[in-house]
Amino acid sequence: MMSQVDNMQRKESDSWLNEVDDFNARMTELDATPSISVSDQGGMAMLAHARFSPFEGEFEAAPFLMLTLCTANIGRMHRSGEGPSLEGVLRPGTFTMALPNTSVFGSFPGTEMLGIAVNLSVLNSLTEHTYTTEDFIPAASQLHKDVYLSSVMNALWRDAELHGLSSAFFEQGLNVILQHLSNAEYKPMSQKSVYSLSKRHLETVLDYIESRVCSDVSVTELATLVGQDTRSFTRSFSMAIGYTPYVYFTLRRMEYAKRLLCQGNVSITDVAISIGYSNPSKFSAAFRRTVGVTPNTWRKEHSKQ
């Protein structure tokens, strides 16, 4: 008979496996081609290096502190929404971080990135130092061109290729990075007033989204409709509707996909193409993240009703 402790450990293990699956699903959704993707069995961290296609849209909230290092190509990026905003040029050696449980809109160029997702609660249980999200707000507010950070990140990458994430070197190196970042100086950022979209502008945008729900639409297009830049529009739309533009557009797409899935003779690939996804696996990843289950599972559950 399984003890209460064994049962708890099993649940924690299952939860971590789900987090790993979600992490890989995000990679798929971002059209990433990984050269390495490994996770720590104890649930402390995941590491991946991948080539990314240009992206503009929603970065959904994840329960990890994200550390990223640009390793190839140059281009402008921006990020706004929950947590600190960020804008600048990515180039090899540029380091950025994102706070846990924050959903943001942003864009980045075609690039290669090394990323480490850190579960702070697990890391805190293994070290004497206790980290909090608030420790990293200053560091998350700026781009870092820091040779020290770049060197340690690259060393962890090479160590992970040889030993995975189970070595004492990896844990120590991760702590070195986090201690360095928690001491980052804060650079004040100006706060802008946020106003909701007018009723007329909101109706214009919502009607346009419905007309494009089976193809595609960029936030830039929507912002142009009402004469705003993408940042201002994202804030105004979010205040008016409760979702960022990308999240709302994805929700509408998935509602249409549900109707198609109820037609049992339509394949998952055909559903994906019908709502503007050329890649069925990318559609499945987006559907799972939005609805909570895969398209096949949703179809099976609702075909019984």
C-alpha cells in the first residue's frame, strides 16, 4: 500500500512532468528548433538551446523564472504587460530574464537563444539562500550585456550537454547567476497612463478579429485600425476586454475549432488549416494550452455528450 509520503512524491513527479510537457509545448508554439532540451528530475530547472523564428504575440504565464542568453543574430525585441516592460536590441551575449507567473505581449527577431527555466521554490529548498520574485524585478527591467553572465550561462550549457542538470556544478552556477542578478541596480522607468478603448474602437477591433478568425491577424494590424502603437493598443485593449489581443484572438480561434471538432469526420489537420494554422502540431499545442486538453481528447469527451 502506497504511503502518504510516496503518494505526495508521485504527485509532485507527475506535476513536474506536466510542467516539462508544457515547456516543450511552448517551444513548439514559438516554432523553436532545439539543439538541446533537458530537465532536472528533481524539478529544479529545465535548459534548452534553440533556433527561433521571428515572433510577435503573447508569452503566456509560466511558473518559472526564465533566464535567456542570445547566442546568434541581431534584432530588436520588446516586451510589455504584467511585470517590467523591456525594449532593446538582442545580439549575441545579450542576457534577459522574465519573472514567474507573468503574461506579457512582445516580439523578437529570428534568433538563437539559450534558456534556463528555474523553479524557485525547489531551488530554495536545496540552498541556504532564499530567492523571491521581488529580488529580480530590477534585473528583469533591463537588458544585460554582461560578460560574467554570458560566461556562466555558456558554462552551464556545456555542462548540461555532458551531465544533464544533475551535477553540483550546475546548481552552484545557477546560484552564482541568481545572486548576481538579485544585486542588479534598478533603473526607474516612466509610468504611462492607460486608457480603455472607446466603444466605437472596440467594436471595430472585435469585428475585424471575427472576420479574420480563420486566417491570421497581427497586433500591429489591430493597433493600426485605431491609430495606436502596439504597446498602447495592447494596454487599452486589455483594459477594455480583460485579455490581451493575442490571447483574445486565440480564444476566438479555439472556440471555432471546438465547433469543427464536433464534426467527427473532420481531421485534426483539417481543423488546424481551417483556422489558419499551417502546422497541426502548433495548433494542438495552442489548443492544449488554451482549453486544457488536446484536440483529440476534447473531441472524445464531447462526442459522448
